[in-house]
Amino acid sequence: MAENIENNGCSQRDSAEHEGYAKARRSFNLIWKERGSAQPKLLEAILHKDNFNRAYKRVKANKGAPGIDGMTIEEALPYLQEHQQELTNRIYRGKYTPSPVRRVEIPKPDGGVRKLGIPTVIDRTLQQAITQQLVPIYEPLFTDGSYGYRPNRDAKGAILKIKEYAEQGYTYAVVLDLSKYFDTINHEILINLLRKNVKDERVVQLIKRYLKSGVMENGVVIETEEGSPQGGNLSPLLANIYLNEFDREFLKRGVPCIRYADDIVLLAKSRKASERLLESSTRYLEEKLKLTVNREKSRTVSVFAIRNFKFLGFALGRNRSGIYVRVHAKSWEKFKSKLKELSSRKRCQSIKPSLERIKVYARGWLNYYGIASMKSNMNDINGWLYHRIRMCVWKQWKCVRTRYRNLRVMGVPQDLGWKTANSRRGYWFTTHTVVMNMAMTKERLINSGFYDLATAYQSVHVNY
């Protein structure tokens, strides 16, 4: 199983995730064809050395902290190579017991915490191996409105789909908020759903043992009677399998349903229709799937509501040219707040590392939000950031002689340079003066490593 893990350089990630899934699907269909109409034995496919090797590579690429056993990803490799036969035999005999997950709390933007469960590296690898064989089975069964944790689908596709429906007249949204979704998945319902398409009962029982493996919190193991803790490689797929019932039910009713993991939006053409949808969808989620809908946060709203409609950080706008995707106000506030932190005078003791940190953060943000129309806003925030960086540079120069010398090097006339260097004005005021604009031009700052947001946005946005 693990005999050739990393023998040829495990550090290289598979060239494309969807290619791996396609390979798994082709091999799966080949085995199926060879064995006739019966579904092949999934457990053998899961534990096949090629599949397990790919799983370990994926776990290593994702990095991550150790589980309750303290074993790191690097330490897991020799363990797997030495104990592969023993581990395989225990799994085949149904005697393998997954370790409890380690509870970790991550702060949420709204002030709460998100509880993650970190499995051991061995369990993460096995979960990934299971996932790689189940994804090709379930991908054809998921609806087109499901975008989370799926190959070649993302948040940008989800908001574009909502925009497409809005252009067809679906301008009212039912925004559903599930309370602690991953922690409240009903095990009995999930296992029954798995049995519909997973015909190898050994795999079903292995997944069940993962669901029941427990959580270690403050040194105490707590039994898990419900839920599939976030943090495991298998959890996202199980979460999609569970809510796929909801997706298919409302697709059958002719209701546009867009879902990214547990973020759900149903669309309607009138407020009354959306109110009826809110009631019927809440009833289905609570009665059929035994989930809890947060009624305070779940609501009906126009998709053009400036502050009240928010989906995955995006919103929709409307003007004479039509409907467009925009960045929600709260997402803008967080972006500017982070840039302010990264460009603070305390953080800018050394300019080049600060510019690199800003570049890394801003590039990631633009790769996600670049689909949105925000040219004017981006120009504004770009100009604001230029002045922030100038302020940091001005503070770095500190004494009058250093300021004067640097201004002269940058081409500022002697009298203006001396006057500016001796100025008692504040940092922010000084960066807006004609002299500073003359000295610290955009071109000069860009050559020093400044990441021009406006230019970067244009290059990203042109692809949409």
C-alpha cells in the first residue's frame, strides 16, 4: 500500500486534481466492466498502493498539524512503509479503529468560533484515499447548483450563476443559515444515503467508524453521536452527499438552488414566493434532514439589497448596463482593514518585507474577488495605499538630514527639499504634498516592489 510512497519524490503534487479523479473514474469503470454489472469492491480500490500513494501526496501537499498522536506528515511515511500490511489487514477484517480527532477552535469573523477536528496523519491519508474513490461515483449525482468542495467549481461560479438567474427575473433570494451544520449531520440518515450508492458495505462501515471516532478536547475523549467534524479530508464530501438530498428536492420543484457547502441560496421571482420558499425549505431541512436552521439569520431579501444580500463575500448590483457582480461592503471593509494593518508604521520597520506581505495578501484577495466590477473602488484604495507606503518611508527616514538627502537624490530642488525635510506636519499630511508626489512617484515605488492594485485588478478582471 505505501511501499512506494514518495520513492520518486512525493513533494510533487498531482498536476491537476480533476485529472486524478478522472483516472479513478476510468479505472473504476474498467473494473466494473470486467466484473459485470455488480459494483466493484471499493475497499480494494481504496487500499490499492497507487490510490494510497496519491492520497499521501495530497495530504503532504496540504500540510497541516498533527493529530492526537503527535505524528507529523514526515514521520508518517516510514510508519506507513513499515506497518502497511498490518494496517491493511486490520482494515480488511473490520478491526481498524480510527483515532479521535483533536479539537481546534478557529475564530470566526462574526466573533464566534469554528470548531475543527484534526485527524491523525494516518487517518487523513486513509480518508483522502476513500474520498478519491467516492468522488467519481458521486460527482454525476450532484446538481449543477452545488459549488463547494467539488472539482473545477468555486465561489466565483456560484455568484455568476446567481447573476444569471437574476437576469432571468429571479431577483428575490432565500438565504438559509444552518446552525453548526458539520457538527449536526445525522449519522443514521447519512449512512442510509451512502448505502444507496456505495454497495461495498465494508466501506460504509469504515466511514461509520470515522463518524463515531470521537473528539479529544482538553485531554478528554468525547463520543460523537452526530456530525462530521470539519478538518477531515472526508468531511466535505460527506457534507455534500447529505445536502444533495435538499438540492435534488428543490430542483425537482423547479426552484433555482445555489449552494456552496452549507451556504444556501434559493431564488424566486417575487417576495411572496420567496417567503413561501423560506417556510418550505426550513421545514424540509429540519424535518427531513434533522438540521437546525438559524431563523434569525435566515431571511428573504432582494438580490440587489446593498447590505442585506451577501453570498460568499459577493453581492449583486444593477445599473443601466445591466446586472453585475460586486464585492460586498463588509468584504471591502475587511480588505482595507487588513491593508491598513500591513502598512501600519509599526509593521513597516523594513519596507521591502512589508511590500512583499502586502503583495501576497492582495494577490490572493484579487484572485478571489477579481471577478467583481470594482474599478473605481480599486483606484481609490490603490491611491490610499500609495500614501500609506509613502508615510512608512517618510517615517523610516526619521532625521532631517536623511530626509533632505533622499529628497535631493529623488530630484527635489534644494529649497523645497530643505523646507519639506524640516516640516513639522504629520506623516499623513506630508505624503499628500506636491514634493512627496514628485519624489516618491508610482513608478519609483513599483520599482521598489509596490504591488499596484489597480493594474493587477485590470489584468485579473479581463479574464471574466
